Amino acid sequence: MSRQLFKSTVTVSSMTFVSRILGLVRDMLIARIFGVDLATDAFFVAFKIPNFLRRLFAEGAFAHAFVPVLSAYQAQGNKAALKQFVDKTAGTLALLLMLMTLAGTVAAPVLIWLLAPGFAWQGTQHDLAVLMLQITLPYLVFIALVAFAGSILNAHGKFVVPAITPAFLNICMIVAALWLAPLMAQPVMALAWGVFAAGIVQLLFQIPPLMRLELMPRLRLDFHDAGVKRVINQLLPAIFSVSVTQINLLLDTLIASFLAVGSVSWLYYSDRLVEFPLGILGLALGTVILPNLAKYHAAEDPVTFSNSLDWGLRLVLLAGLPATIGLIVLAEPMLSTLFQYHEFTVEDVHFAAQSLRAYAIGLPAYILIKVLVPGFTARQDLKTPVRYGSYAMLASLALNVLALPLAHAGLALATSLGACFNAMLLLNKLMQDQVFNPAKGWRLFFMRVTLASLTMSLSLYYLVDAQWWVAWSSGERIINLLKWILVGIVAYAMTLVLTGLRLRDVTFTPDR
């Protein structure tokens, strides 16, 4: 094996970068057109469930249950058996999803009450959130089938189509905000219809590459097939094991619904900025590393398995630390540049920056979890990540209570600390079981990255005055923000080069 892992990661990162840029454009438009009020809080609560399910299925959780089983069929070399497994899994999954969607649509008032009980005192807000949830819930069926198709493509080394597919959600919501919203009595409803349309578009986009692989599913129902039963049995543990942070974000929304008006939106916008580097690096690494680890496990190659994890962890440290520093130091300028238009005020920027910094503290841990969990699920060990995820969730809940004096920022901080605890447990277990054995050179590598991070921090600290952006025009904010980001990148990269880090230290072959 050559540098294929690195090349595949760059490919997925590039496609995800395009999607995340469109996501920022989408959120800028939402902030500019709809502002922060009762209606936007209602949409963000209703959107939490389909967006949560999108992250579960389309961003890797489904793959953790499906790909190891699919890899086992691939290893057998029997294409007919592989096609039969794909057909039966698709049919069974589609039926279960439609039943879940129907149940969720009927139970939408209860779901909104559970997710945002504070809305019960705002009758109009509660009813609006229920209606938007009923419109967006069918997205569950579409996005889960998209994740199913994407897992097949990724397992065959086809990463481009699954990686660019999330962009269509942003495109559809942008079109809805610009074109459909002005035509509606309640403009924010347009966003819900945009989500619904995006599910259809995303699913249709998967069909041509599946046909080229001759793996376009014919829906067949079979709950008794051994492979299908294994996927279904592993699905819930797999979802939970990689989605503890997302569950904590849902709990943040629940508690925030009792806080000041705007708290849900402030958490949403700050989470969106953290999702940018998390998606570009964490999602890309998790997507690429899982099928490779499953292949190495099936081939009984523990050395390459460990080296692949080592490579992933180095990349997390190398890119995760500067991203964290950038989000913390540039919190207000970023939020102001992206969202402070018309209805989104300076006060909103201030409060959203508080939760952004709190979420950013946990960014390296969020990315680490994306890399570490595949070290278990590729070996079809789902019990360990579930157990540790449960510990982390309980820790976050306890910290939520302690952090309430910090309001919405305290909720974000509790989520970050819970993710750190989860990542620590996962890493320790992999090393304890000798599944992961760190390669040589970690101490020097860590020192280089730490020194570069400190240099970047000092450069930005002395350059950025957090109050300058208040009086600037939008053009001045964009220019200066880009300048600061460039300075941070140059300071970080130059320090790494001067301390002796070379490209081969990051792109080494996992089977070295």
C-alpha cells in the first residue's frame, strides 16, 4: 500500500470543504434573512432531529455497523452473495425507516416537548416547531439510504460522490431561503421544505455510481438473513458509540430552551463553526480509515492496523490544535463576519462567541473520537465504545448542572469536557489491549506541534483586537479575518518547518 490513505483523506476533505463552505453561506443567509427570534429557535429545534439523524447516518455511524460486515462479504470473493446481502439490507432498512418516520410524524408534538420543553409556554412557537418537524422527518428515510449507498461506495474506494453529497442539503436550503421564503405566510417554513427536497436530491445522486459498480439494490425484505441480522443488531450500538457528542448537543438544546430567548440559536451558530474543521478533518479521517481498518482486520494484519491508527492520530494533532486555537482567538471576528447582518446583532455575536470558545475546547477530542472508534468497530467490538460513550454522556450531564451559572456557554463546555473524557477512555483501552502501539517519534512530533501552536497563539493574540470588528463594514471584516487566518497558518507552518517537520512525517505509508 502506498500513500492511498492520505490521498483519499485529502479527497474527502476537499469535498467536505466545499459542503462546509456552502453550509456557512446557508447559515449566513438564515442569519441575515430570519435573524434570531422565536421562529428561528423553533426551526433550529425542529431541524435538530433530522440534522442529528443526518450526522448519525450520513457522517459515519451507519457505516460502523455496515462496512465491517460488507468487508467480510467482499473478502469471500462471491459477488452474487455480496449483491444478495446488499439487496436484503436495503429492503429491510427501508421498511424500518418508513415505520420510524411514520411513528415520528404522529408523535411530533411529544418529540418537540421532549426536545424543547421550554417551548410549552410559547404556544405558537411549539406549534410551529411541530409542523416543521413533520415536514422534515421524511428526510430520515432518504438520508439513511444515502448513508447505505455511501458505505458501499466507500468500501469500494469510491469516496468522491459520498463526500460531496451533503452539499445538496445546503444548496436546497439556500434556494428555499432565497426563493421560497418570500412566497410563504410564515417564511421560516421554507427552510423545512428545503430539507425535505434535499433528501430526495441526495438519494438520486447516489444511483449512477451504484449502477456502475453493479450494486444498485433491488429492495428485498429478509429479517432472518445472517448478514442483515448482524447489521441490525450492531446498528444501535454503532450509532451510540460514535454519536455521544451529538446526543449531548441535543441535550444542550433541551436545557437551552429554558434559558434566555436566543440561547438555542447561539448554540446552533457556534456549533456550526466547530463543525467546519470537524467535518473537514474528523469526518474525512473517519470515512477513510474505517474501511481500511476493516480490511486489515479481515486480513489479520495487526501491524498495519496499528500504523493506520497512528497515522490518523498524528493528523488529528497536527490539524486539530491550530483549528482549536483559531476558533478560540478569532471567535467574535468569525461570527461577526459570517452572521452579523440585519437581525443578527453585536449582542448575538458576543453570546455566540462564548459558546463557540467552549465548544472549541473539545474540538481535538471530537476528531479523536472519529478516529478511535473505528479501531473498535472495524474489529466488530461495539460494546466497548458504547460503554465508554455512556460514561462520557453521564459525565456531561453532571457537568451541565455544575455549569448552569455559565448559561448556554456552560452547556457547551460540559459537552466538550465529556468528549475529552470519552476520547481518553478509548485511547487508553486501545493501547492497553495493544491494538494500537504508538510508532517511534511521537515525543518529538508532539513537541514540534506544541511549539508551533504556541507561536500561532502569540501571533494572533498580539495582532487581533477583539473590538476592532464592531465598527467595520462587512468588506473590512472579511479582509481582516482572512488576513488573521493567513498569519496564523503561516506562523504555524513556518514553526513546524523550522523545527524539522517534513511532509513525509505526515504522509508516511501505514504499512511501514
